Amino acid sequence: MLTMRYLSLLGTLFLVPFLFGLGGCATNPVSGGSDFVLMSEEQEIALGRKYSAEITKEMPLYENAELATLVQDIGEQVATNSHRPELIYRFAVLDSTDVNAFALPGGYIYITRGLLAYLNTEAELAAVLGHEIGHVTARHSVRQHSTATAAGLVAAVLGAASGIQGADSLANMVGTAIVRGYGRDHELEADRLGAEYLAKTGYDPDAMLEIVGILKHQEEFETSRAEKEDREPVTYHGLFSTHPENDERLQEVVKAASAHKSSSTTRVNRAGFIQALDGLTFGDSEREGIIRDNRFYHKELDFAVTFPQGWRIENRPDKIIAMPRTNDGLVQLSVTDRNKRISPREFMIKRLKLDNLKRGESFKSQGLTGYTAVASNKTPYGTRPVRYVVLYRGQKAYIFAGAAKDKNSPYGYDGEIMATAHSFHALAEDEKRLASEEKIHIIRASTGTRYRDLADSSPIANYPEEQLRLLNGHYPDAEPRPGQHIKIVH
């Protein structure tokens, strides 16, 4: 929760090429035809190198050497059979619960552990990486950037340095494309290329269809869950929106890849791949903190906090946010270092730059010194009175901030905000176990193994039966076969 999310980095991704100078027409490595682009290959690679370093600095890699080696090895094998085999491709696993994969220009490709958890064969991993390699070989990020610029947005991009409002619209559009998908035509081309590369590497290109099935099941589950929780669904990859069920165009491009198959195109490797996921972190990591029901636990920082019952909690890299089901209020918690021996009130004024504090008072909570006050500030609902609480613990300051949407009841959630702040405390002995992350383990199913029974003993807090089915490719109602290796969570 203490780092910035990489999406903000990608939002500025394509402001940089203009520092290198404008390009022109270039040969498309896939089609051999001409593309109108404003970036040379050298500039493309330099851009990918620069922002890859920034991404891994702000969003940590998942620390598992064997898994990292597996992903790199499979990715390299597929890339060798691509249209740009001369590139040195770098594949990495990000320590993120997001179900996602994306590629930067020049061959830097990322997959999250959140997506890895739901894969069940080596061929499926190869399909994900092959799809992202397709984006690189077809230079989709470069082509999208150039097309947008040619459409008359050059001035907006160049205006970013001057701070003109709206100048980052192009950057945000292209950065979002990298992480969220490029639109149906480019996504379909990446599928076609990925399927071709799979077949040439010895994998069955039908694995591409399996990946779409996995992502569609994720979407169905998220949509169902959002309805039950009275919120908007959150989806992660362009495939979610670009491929309808039974997409005939996708099936056609996968079928066409069969022309590249040989008699040895049979690589699947379910059992070996499943075993490689044994011990993979599932859900929140200890590094970012663990959410259980309406409580948040952080082992490294040694604290726990209780949010209002029934509120939805989001654990972001730089803050924790909780909102009621009515979405008409919020409370957030962030943490920063203390650097001077000043009071919590002075901290609000000098470090948070708050002025005109109202309804202020000092207090003690759980043996900690704190101060609370109200100050007018910008919120997702517009400018509102915001309730601030600063708590000191050791060398760190914990900052609570909350607001209500209703202008006529601006202090409607004051009680919930203050109760949340007062719940902050050091981890008790019995809470330290709750602050530990959950991991995937592999078992062999017996004749009577059923997901409902596994869910009864699972530590997964929300929808355990559905989650176990998703993990094993058995959503929404299939059961494991006797003798089959399946994933459970402990």
C-alpha cells in the first residue's frame, strides 16, 4: 500500500518520444507494409527500457526465482518464433493481485501473479505471453501513438510541459491502452500472432481460446459479485471488452494458426505447471497488508485497523480506501515518515498543508497521541469539509481522512471516520496469524473431492467455492476429476 500504482506512470508514457524527434513511415515487422509512425525502433526500445525501470521501481516484482525463470524461459521460446526474434525480450512477474498482463515497447512484458494463479497449463502461460509478444511485434503501442498524434493531438502533448489543462489526454489514452487493451482489431491481431507463435513453438494454438475462457469467467464472476455488493464491476484486460462469447473472428484466427502446427505441436504440461504454482501468494500480500472482512492487518508495520461493517475496502499501493455500499462517503488511511518533533496539529498544518482548521482537538487512543480537525479540501464529490486525523506511532504518522458526498450533511460520516481512527492498534498475538498471506497449495483430488467441501475449510474470506472453481478452471459448476492435481488455498 506504500507505493504508487504503475498506471500513473503509463499515463505519461508517450510524452517522451517528442524529446527524441519525429519519425515517419516505417516497415511493419509483421506485414512488411508501411506504417505511419513517429518513433524509430531505437526510440521504441529506449522508451521501453526507461519505463520498465520505473515500473519495477514503483511496483515490485514477485520474489520467486523459480517462477521468474519459468516465465522467462517459456516467453523466450515463443519470442524466438516471432516476427522480431532479434529483440531481447524480458518477461517478469509483478506482485499484484490484478488479473492482467501487458507489454511495453521494445520487448518488456509483464504478467501479474494475480493472473498466474488462474492458469492451469504451460500452454496457457505461453498463450498469454504470445499475445503480449504480438503487441510488441506489431508495434501496437507505437502505431496507436502515431495515429493519435496525426489526428491533431500533437499540440496537446507538447503542451503538457506548460501545464495546459487537458494536455495529458493523449498520454492517458495510450498509457491506458497498454494496460487495458488496444481495441478489438489490435487485440485480435495480437491473438492471431500469438496463436501462430504458439504453434511454431510446439503448443496447441487452442490455448489462446482457453485464455479467453479464463478471462471471461473472471468477468462473469466479477459482474455477479459487483451486483451482490451494489457496485460497478472492475475488469482488467482488453480481452474482456473486445472478445464476445463464441467470437467467430477469434476462432478463425486460431484455426488459421493450425497451418503452422507440426506433428509435435502437443505441449500442454498441466501437472508440471501446476506444481510450479505451489506456494504462490494468493490475494493480498504481507508486504501490502491483508484485508479480512472489515479489518486490515499489516505485519511489517505491526498494526490493525477496523473499518465500518459492510464497507468495501480497497488496498491501493499508496493508501487504503473504504466506502459504504451507497458510495456516498469514504475514509482513507495513508502512512508517512515523521521527520521533525512537531505535534500532530503542527503536522497537519506544515506537512499536510492544511489551513483554516476547524473543530480541532487533541486526543489519546490505544496509548497513541493524535489530533483531529476539519478542513475544506477537494474530494471525489467536489470540495467538501474533510475530517482529518493524525496519529503518531514511533517514527511514522498515520493519516486518516474522510468525507461525505451530501452537501446538506457534510459530517454525516464523522462517527464512522473517528471510530475507524480510534480502532487503530498494534497487532495482538492472535492477530499476527491473520496478518499472514495465504498461499496456493497443490493436492490430488480423490473420488469424493468437491469444491463445496474444500470451501468450508478454506481461509478465503469471500466466495471461497467460486474462487476455488476459478483457480482450477472449473467455474461455474464443474468438479475435479479423481486423481487430478488441483489448487487449494491455505
